[in-house]
Amino acid sequence: MAPLGFLLNKRFEHQILALMLASLHLALWWDFGSALSRSLILAHLGLFLMWQPLWRREQRLNWQGSVVFIIATLAFIIWMDWGLMTFWLLMLTAIVGGRVTARRGSRYAYLMTLVFLVSEILVACIPSIMELQFARNEAWRMLGYGLFIVPATLFFVPDPKETTEPEKSVDFLYGLTVSLLTCILAMGSLLSMYITGAHYPVAVIQTILAIALFLLAISWLWTPLAGFSGLGQLWERYLQNIGTPFEAWLGRLAELAQGEQTPDAFLESAIGQLVELPWVSGATWVSEECQGESGKTTPSLFRFVDEDLEVTVYAHRSVGTALRLHGQLLLQLVAHFYRAKQREEVLTRSARLQAVYETGARITHDIKNLLQSLQTTTAAMQAGKADDDAELRALIARQLPHVNKRLQLALDKLQAPEKEAMVEGPLSDWWKSLQERNIDAGIQFESDLGSDPTVPLDLFDSVAENLLENARSKRQSEPSITISVHLEARNGAARLRVSDNGSCIDSDTARNLFRSPVDSSDGLGIGLYQAARQAQQWGYELTLTANRPQDVSFDLKPV
């Protein structure tokens, strides 16, 4: 058992194959049908079991498999004749033919084996079955001696270093093609011999030439030529387009995805188009949100499952492997577009909720600023004296119209958030109003107005009030800071700058200041984010131009 295990572990394929072919050749050419010949066939089958590429060599047979193999071997040995040997050689031809393309290192060795097996069929089996006179002369025996050179040469061919997985070591389609060509060669030789009256060797040569010319013509037609795409592309298109062109199906799914508004409507329409295919009889589908059916049910069916989506397709005829794979591919595309429509619906809902949130946050921030203005006015009224009535009336006259206007704008946004209506007016009027509202706030105002352009008043109000409110909040912890507002207008373009000489903004907050809401100890942290987005909508840009200790500046300018 040790030498046998060593032989199996080292995988001496070519040597085992050579011994297998040699025992087969001796059994066919040395008193076929005798006890010695049957013993050689038994040795040949044992060597075949060691060489075969279909199962792992180290795999143990269970007792059922062992019994079946022993019974099949005994039956083969007992009823061995030329017809049974021809069938066995055709099977070996299919296995070896499918092995030719599996391993590059063994290609020439298996080509030699294939030539040997085909020669055994044509030279030994067919003449003996038909009892041809050719199988009795001296030339026939010389051919037999010559064929023995193949296993003798194969024994000294080194094994390749690369290994191949057993399930990938045999190309069954290629092997079946080689076996069928061998059958055609044998039958064609006999047919040519009886029709033309030629001798068997001549008929074999004629048939080989005819098959070679046929294969040459097929290979010529298979290759794309000038003005002709070749049969290969037609065959590939047929394999890909079982029942419908793949590109057309993909285009129709894309049109449905663009036309249908909901995932359920898209799924129903897509399954409806699937049922229109020639080979489809009907379909049913079930998901978490919907279910339905279309067409008729039949016994031939296959199922497709993708997460919560399950589709059952019924066919007019039995569903083979190729048709099943094609159907699975089509349904995979349907599921892909269905998931895309679901994600689109979720994103639409999120966008609506985000719009509601941003609108509410913006209005809340505006109302917060208005309340602070009212609180300032109320505090001034409560602290005022009798002889300050004129100043209080002037303060109220300045603040109340502005508060009323801002409340009306907030109400308009709340009623129609999608309509960003913007009131425009002269820059000089806005600048005067801003100074009047903050006349007692300890803020320095500077201007350099070379022109008086028209500007979006709501935008300038929102940006200025947000920046001034943040600066005033900083003044509560840093009472000595100076807040300044500078307005510049040149060539019809206005630029607003709000700065202070307090502490700088930390880097994380500065990085996200205009990109998303930030943490705030005394507000929502959304004011400057909303102001920056509003400025972008109206062709302006809000930036942090300086962020150093004792120098923090914000600029609002046209893009």
C-alpha cells in the first residue's frame, strides 16, 4: 500500500496514463477475448481508476460505490467484445478530449493520447466489428506495432508542475465534441467505403480530408471578416439573448424606472414586460410592500429571491440551466432598478423632511432675532424716564416697522417655503436702517459708498443680524471687544464686512461654519449655515476672511 500511496500522492499522471494505454493496446492486439486479454483489461480499468480526472484520487469510495464499480467491472470483463470496447474507447476519447484544454503543461501529452485512442477505434475496433479483410493482413499488424510507440513515448514525458482542480479539469462540451467527431469519422469512413467501393484505408483518408475541410470552412466563417461579423458573434448573441435582446430589455427597464413614480408601480410594469417574453407564461411577486400576479401559472417554474422580494416565473416549457440563468439575470436587473426606486423614494422623503427642518430652523432663528430686538426695545422703555418720551417714541418708530416687516417675511416663508421671494432695495436705505436699529449697541459703522446698487434686503438683514448677534454674544464674555461694520460699494457691487477684536473661532467650528449646523451654547447653531446658503442662492458668498486673536472678520460679497 505504501508504493501505491506514494504513486497517488506524487500524481505521476503521464506514467499511469502510459501504462493504462499500454495494457489496453496489448489487450486489443494480443489474442483479444482470451483470459490474458481479459486480465489486461482488468489491469487497464484499475489504472484508469488511478488516473481518472473526475474525482479526487485520495477520496475513499463508500461501500455502495465500491459494489457498483465491482459489478460494472465484472460485467465488462465477462461480456467484453469489440462493440463494448468501441463504446469504452469513445468514452475515453471524450474524457481525454476534454482534458486537452484543461492543463497547458499536459496539452501535447493528451493530444498524443487522443490520436492513439482514435487510431485504436479506426484500426482495431471498426475493422474487427465489420470483419474487414484489412484486419487480417500484415500491414494491419505493423500499424499495431507502430501504435505502441505512443504509450512508450508518453511514459517518459515529465508531469507538469501546475495543478488543476478536479471539477475544472475536464471540459465536457469539448470532450463531447471530440467524441462525436470520432463517431462521424468512423461512420463516414464506412459509408464512404460502401458507396465509393474504395478500400477502408482510402475511405478513412477521404473522410479525414472531408472533415478537415468542413472544420476549416467553419473556422473561416467563425472569424469576423470585412463586412461580415462572423458566426461567433451570432452564437454569442444567441446565448445572451434567450427570448429578448439584452440591450433592449435594459433600455425598457430604464424607461420604466424614469416613468414610474413609485417602486410598486415600477415592479408591476417590469413583471408585466417580463410576461410578454415568448418563453414566459406568467409570474407572481411578493415583497414587504406589495404583491401581485400576471399571466398564467404552469408546472415549469423557477424562483428568484432578493432580500424581501420574491418572484416566481412560470414558463411554457421545461426550464433548463441556460434559460434559468438568463431569467435570473433579467430579474436581477429588475431587482436592481426596484431597489434604486426604493432608495429614490427614501431620499425624496428625506429631502422633504430636510426642507421642512431647514425652513423651520430658519424661521425660528429669524423669530429669535426679532424677539431679541423687541426685548432690547422693551428694556429701553422700562428703563426710560418721563423726559425721555421723545427718544423712546423715536426708538419705537425705528424698531416696530422693521419688526413688522421681518415677521411678515417669516410668515410668508412659513406659508410657502419653496418660494424664496426676496425684496430688493437701495443699499443706502438699508445701511441707514441698520445704523438706526443699532444706534445704541456700541457698534462702529463705516462706509465707502462709491455707488448705490440695489441689493436683496432680506439677505443683507439676515447676514448682518446673525453676525452682529454672534459678536454681541461674544461681548458678554469679553466686554472690552470692539465690533465694527464696514460697507463698501464699487461698480454696482456691495461688500459687507463685520469684524471684532475678540478671541478667534476654534478650528473645528470654523471648518464647518458654512457647511453644516454647528454646536452653539446660546442658539441652534444654524444661523450662519442658513445665511451662507441663502447668500449662495442669490449670487453672494459669505466667508470667514480672518480668524486670528483680536482679528475675526466675516465678508459678504458677490461671487
